[in-house]
Amino acid sequence: MMKAYVALKLRGVMQAWGGHTFEDLRHTELIPTRSGILGLLAACFGIDRTDQARLEDLAGSVAIAVRMDRAPQRITDFHTVMDARKVDGKARKDPIVSRREYLCDAEYTVLLEISELAGFSVADVVRALQRPVYTPFLGRRSCPTSRPLYEATIDAVDFESAFGLVEPCKGTVYSDKCPRSGGTRFRLRDIPLYGRKRQFASRQLYVYQQSGDGDDPQ
């Protein structure tokens, strides 16, 4: 059965998709995280961070797949942080040096599959991406987009077929759903737990290579 997929392009001079981190090291994953993409969508819809009900509805209504179109270069920046938290949650008395990682010149294609039970439509998602309420950024406010987010709406039977219709039609794919080839499974801790500050649960991802020769991965 054919489904409608919304395709986004994430491009910018720098991106940062936070992984397991603390005050003195702000790590970035090599791909946009689920929490980061949901935050980007929430900004486009104008959903406030305190609106837990709408955030949970959004999170439960979207399946996500990401293709790395261009591999990034990782760099590290340095900041001085006051009142940094210790492991016990208390603030340090002295400032510390915080190392923050960024991805340079990365390019990703993101596909969104909207649940039939969602409280919003594909058209609503497209409209929000084209006319965002809050300014979207690529993981951190210091990482603006270099092009519009919205790329296309595609009719396809699954993520694999949909990626075959979006240039460059090849790359490493990280998907919420198991591909026909099965892919390689791994876990990533990036499901936001709303109502718990900076708390995340783990999920299972499927990784495979899209060859560019049709819509079937090798």
C-alpha cells in the first residue's frame, strides 16, 4: 500500500545532534537524533517546550528514517562554563572548560512517515516546515540551516522506495523500521522523556546501505 512521506533536507555549515553528554563534554552523534528531529518539528509547529501533551502526541505520530548524503567532519569548540553540574547534581564553584563537538558540512535526507492516527496531516507538516513558527536550527541555536527544510512529498510503499526517489539516491540509511533486507540493528539513546529534563530512553535502529541502483539496498 502506498504511503505519503515528507522529505526534508538538513544542510548547514555546522550541525550538532547531542548524544550522551554532560557539562564538560557536549558530544554529537554522526546523524540527526530522533529527539533533535522531533524538536525541529515542534519548533516549526510552534509547540512550546512546556506543552508535554502535544510533544508526546507528535513523538507518537511520526516514524523517522535518516540518510547520510554527505559524511561530516567532526570538530571541537571550547567554552568556559560557570556553575557546571557535578555528578551529584550540585553546581561547581569554579568555572570549567567545556568541549563541544560539531559536524561540519554534513548533508542528510530525512523522511517522515505520519501515522493515520496523528492529530495532524501530511499537509499540516508541510505547511509547518514551509512557514515555521519558531526559527528551526540543526541541533543547536548556533547551527542555522543553509536551505529550506522541506524537499518534497513522496508516495511510496516504504522508506526504502521513498529514498530511491530523493537525490542523491544512495548513502547510509538509519531507519526506525526494519528494511526488506533486514539491515544491521543497533541501539541509540535518543528518545526524549518529556517531563524529565535531559532524560532519554533507548531505541532500536536499522542501518543499511542504499546503493543508488533502484530502490533495493545491497
